[in-house]
Amino acid sequence: MLWDLYQIGKQWWPGRADIYEILDYEANVELLDPQGEKAIFRKRQKVKFLQNNIIAFEDYAWGDGDVLAAYTCSPGVVVDKYQEGDRWNILISLRETKSKGDIEEFNIERIEHGTFTQAEEWLQTEIRRRTQHLSMSIVFPRERRCQRAIVQQRTHNRVIELGPAHFHNLPDGRQRLQWETNQVRPYEVYTMRWWT
């Protein structure tokens, strides 16, 4: 009986119940006009499956404006999406069965309208799975350069000021703001906040 209880408990112990972990997570926003009326959000996640017989993958989105004006993902097909409060939950059918140890790279792209129109804006990433590496970046038009930026960690109430090393000028005159970490805390919410 004790052995049976151990086996059941092992399945639900934190970190054991996850069906996959994120080896690499990149979130990127490209502002397409100085007003922030149109933007492209790109997310790349390298995923390692931790269980057998996995047939679906989850995604989520939130923010001001129309954050799902257009949505594409590869691999997989969106089979359901619904709004829960201010968040959209998106279910992706993998169209094939994944086994423990399989590694897949998911590329998601969203066109957003009216999302980044204020002088102070933000990009938020919620860590729902064990994650090894996180990178967040924003590309600004030549006419709308970032003046200041921070990263906030909600759970640990920590603010990281992003200095000059986080800003890069691209060959076409646009500006890129980037932050990354290998110390990703489970169930943390990371918010990159910037002022233009």
C-alpha cells in the first residue's frame, strides 16, 4: 500500500506532473509603425516532452487592442481558442503523438492591432512550465526610440533596470531592446516595461 501511495504521489509532485519543459523561450515584438498601431509578436519555444502520448500544446495571449488579429503556428493547428478574463487561451493540435524525450520547436506569430500605442508600454511573459532560458526583445521604428526600460519580476517583487548594454542599433536605423536570463523562476511573471 505504501508503494502504491508513493507511485501516485510521485506523479503529482511539483515538476513531475509537467507534460513538457521549455528548453529555450524567445518572445519578440516588432513595432511596424511609430504609433504602435500595428505590431508582429513572435514566440519561439524549444520544447522537450516529459510524458508519452502528448497530442496538444497550449498557448496564451493578452494585452491591449486586438492581440489576435492574425495567428499562425508551426507545427500544429489551432483547434480552439477562448477568452478567460483578459487572457486568450489557445489549444494547438500537434497532428502527431509525442513521446517522452521528443524535442520540438514551436514558432508562433501574431499580428496585433492597437496594442502598443502609449508612451509607456509592456511585454509580459508568464512562466507556466519549467524553463531553462528566456529571452524578450522589442524592435522599435527609427521614429520611436526607447528612452528607458526595466524588467519586473512579479512574484519576487524585483525590478531590473536595463542599461545601454541591452540596446542595439540595427543596420536600418531601428533600435532593438533585449533581455535574457538562464535563471528562470518557475511560475514567475516577467514584464518588460519601456518608455518612448
